[in-house]
Amino acid sequence: MPTATPLVSADEAEPNNSISQARPMTPGEAGRYGVGGNDKADYFSMLVKQWTRYRCETKTDAVDTELFIQDAAGHTLYYNDDRATGEIESWIEWTADTEQTVYIVVKARGDTYGAYALQCIAYAPPTATPYPTAVVVVTVPPQPIPIPAPVVVVQRALQPTATATRSLTVTATAITTMTATATPDTRIMLVVRKLPNVVTTASAAQTEVSLLIYYDANNDRKPSPDEGVPNVSVMLVNGNGQPIQQAFTSALGEVRLTAPQNTQRIVVPFVSGWSETIRHGAVGGVTHNNFQIGLQAVEIPVFIPVETQADNGGQE
């Protein structure tokens, strides 16, 4: 006679023999159920969250369980028969890669049947293990850093003219040069070499000469704004009495000249006996020579002799 199919007492989850009859459960919940014989499988449903880790396991000493984790279409996602060699309990641990409802299916293997306990628990999402920051070592081959060549600046002296006598000669060279070499450990080595000091040749002394000729109409022995005598010839002469520069007084009776270094005196040919020595200062300095000639007033009109610029080829 065939062996009778064992009857398993109905538990509180029955009927839960298919996905449509699955008993809802939540992580952490545990219960005792029976499977095998006339009860081929028990179905439970549970909502899982993305990146959360879960573990479902059976506890029994009577029935050899098989454990399945399936999706809503009945596809098996995870499976386990025995949690270890020689044991009949089942155990699955996994991390959900999406949020969904899964189905935990418990079946009896072979002809075994009996009671079992089922529990599913959830773990917090695993904390990512920080990885050490990568350190990149770059080896830089030695390369010289170009340094501009020394610069020499020369300003040529101007040739003396009737109005320009100041000259300046400057010779400049770089004070230092630097050679930089990058070594493989990225340190920079500087080699400094001192060159001769900059040599500066200053110009000769600059001598400025100004003269005011006025007609002292009110006999106050000082010039007034309307007393200047125009078009009077003024000369600068050297030590031999030879003219170096000539100019004529302006409408205000003034004349201004820059005297060359060989100038010795200033003379006014039409003011008989009048001349003055020109003072020159130190090298690089400016010396001012300021003169005045006051012509005394007379009771009768007199002619003040002047020389026209056209007759003498002079210039204001």
C-alpha cells in the first residue's frame, strides 16, 4: 500500500501557498509555521528598501527547509538549502539593489515535514569605507629656467647747442643673474652671482642765466610791470671775450639762457661798461645766475640804443 501523505497542522499564516496568498511580514518579525506533506510551500511578502541589507533564516530540527527570495513575477533572486554542511536549516543574506516587494518562500526538501521558525531582519545601509587619498608623485626632469641676458642701456650725450647744454650718460648692467634648476624632488636650487655695480656717469653742471633790463621811470630803483626794455642784445662770452650765445630781451625786457661750461661772462653791448661773471656749480647740479639792469630816468626824452634782430641775425 502507498505511504499516506503526512498531514501538517495548519498554522496562523495559512493559507499562504502562493504569491497571491503571501502573508505580509515586516523586518524583525518572527513566527512559527509548518511545511511539508500536504503543505508544499509557504509564501511571505516583505517590502525591502534600496541599499539596505537583509537576512532571512529558518530555525528547525524537524524539516529540511529550502529558502527562496523571489520577485513579483516569481523569479528566484536568491536561494539556499542548508546554511552549512550537515544542517537542515536555511539562511540567505543580501543587499537590496532597488525598493520592491519580495516574496520569501519556504519549502520542505524531500519527504521531510514539520514545524519551523522564520525570521527576517534588516541592517542599516553599510557605511562606505573611506579610501585613502591617492598621492601622485611626479618626477620632473631637470630643466634650466631661462634668465634674460644682462641689459645695457646707454643714453648718448647731446651735442651742445645754443639752448641745450645738459648731457647725461648712463651705463646700466644687470646687478645679478639667477640660474634655476628643477630637480626630480621638485625642489628649486638658485645660484646667484653678483655682477659689477651699475656705473652712472652724471652730466656736467647746468648753468641757467636770466637778465632783466628795465627803464626806471619812477626812480624807485626796482622794476615795475611796464618798465621792461625790449629788443636789447645780450651775449654770453668765453674767457677770450668771444661770443658763445646771443639773444634779445622780450617785450617784458627779459632774456633767459642756458650757459655752456666755457661761458665766463654776460655782457650787454649797448650798456657801456656793464658785464658780470657767470658762476658754474658742482657736477650734476643746477646753478642760477640772475641779473638786473635798471636804466635811470631822465627829464628829457633820450634814445635807448637797441640793435635790431634783423641787423645782427639774432633770435629771441
